Amino acid sequence: MKAGIEKAAETVRHKASKMILDSEAGDLEQLKEAGMTIIGPDDGLDVAAFRAGVEKLVHERFDEKYATYFEEIAAVK
């Protein structure tokens, strides 16, 4: 029974991930059609630097209230 549940969970996880990626692609296309410029890694975006900058800003603004939650989230990675 455990193996069946694990297999079902894996199937659902893959389907959910595909749905999210498909939805994101559609959303990005709509934004582009509306005139928004989207910059990603293929356009020269340094994702690591962007992530570090956002993380710094989030910690500066929200650590006082949410630091414990940030630590819990980071532990999941």
C-alpha cells in the first residue's frame, strides 16, 4: 500500500509541476503581448545576483517579524 501511495504522490507531483510550468509560460506570453519586457537567463539575467539582492532586501525589511519562518523555509531546501 505504501508503494502505491508513493507512486500516486510522484504522479501527482509531476502533473502539478507540469501544470505550473505551463501556466507560467502562458502568463509570461500574456505579459509580453501586453507590452511588458521579460528578462530571463537567456536575456542575460544573472539569476544568482538577482536572488541575492532580493534576499538581502527581504531580510532587511522583514527579518524582525518573519526571521523564524525564513529559517524554516531555508531548512527545507
